[in-house]
Amino acid sequence: MFVYKMEYVINNKANIAKTRRDLPLYFVVGEKDPVSAYASEVEQLFALYESLGFTDIALTVYPEARHEI
């Protein structure tokens, strides 16, 4: 349930609209993380924030890493 609620908060465009576009955001995920659909969901989330004009964002995908990073 927590993961669902968190996903709703961070994917909700109304919530994103309240966030400063210059706020530094760092997305980190393991390439073999089943929780994030093997990094694809975090990559999609990063792309969403990037498309909405966030200017200080970064993404690191750790090869061979799982959810525990």
C-alpha cells in the first residue's frame, strides 16, 4: 500500500506542479530492481520530470544492482 501511495504522489502532475523546477533531484535505481520494473519505471519518471521543465535532475542506473542500493 505504501508503494502505491508513494507512486501516486510522485507521478501526480498536480503535485509535481507545486514543486520548484530548480529543485535538485537525483534518481537512483538498480538495473535489476524488480520493484521498478527493472529500472524502466524510474527512467520513465525521470523523463516525466525532465519533460516538465526540471532543470537540475540526474539519473543513475547501477548495472547488476537490485532494489537494495
